[in-house]
Amino acid sequence: MFVPPDSRAANSPEFRLVRAALLLFFKDADDYLKETPSTLAEVKRARQQAFNDLLRCGKMTRRLAQLNDLDAQALAEGFRGYVRRYYHNN
């Protein structure tokens, strides 16, 4: 269920947690795309997994979208468009 930002539920710890998880997932994928340096193999692998999962609308993308009451396909399509624009401009 989507919770509008001005409702009490939007300030609940659960809502903030699942929203933060989604944002970190996108950040990992973006860091992988932009080749942000990291010396830890686990970090590199997590970034690559997030990137691939978002491109393919994988299991984690679908789960995070569901928890945030968002359309997983729309998230994946938006991310694919972002990746295309990134490669087109660089």
C-alpha cells in the first residue's frame, strides 16, 4: 500500500526502512554504472547485483517495489532509460 508523505504512516519506522532500502538499492546500481571505486569485493558484487537486478526487474526489484507500493516494471524501465541516457551522454 502506498503511503502519502504527509500521513502518519510515512513517518513510521517500517516505511522509512523500506524506502531507505529502495534508495540504497538504486545507489548501489548507480555506483556500479558510474564505476565508483571500491576496494571491497563484497561492495563491488552488491553493486553489480543491484545493477543487474534493476535492469532485469529481478526478485529484489520486485520485492522492494512491492514493499513501497510501486510498479516494479516501471522502476526497471525507468532505470534502463537512465542507463541508456548515461551511455549516450558519456
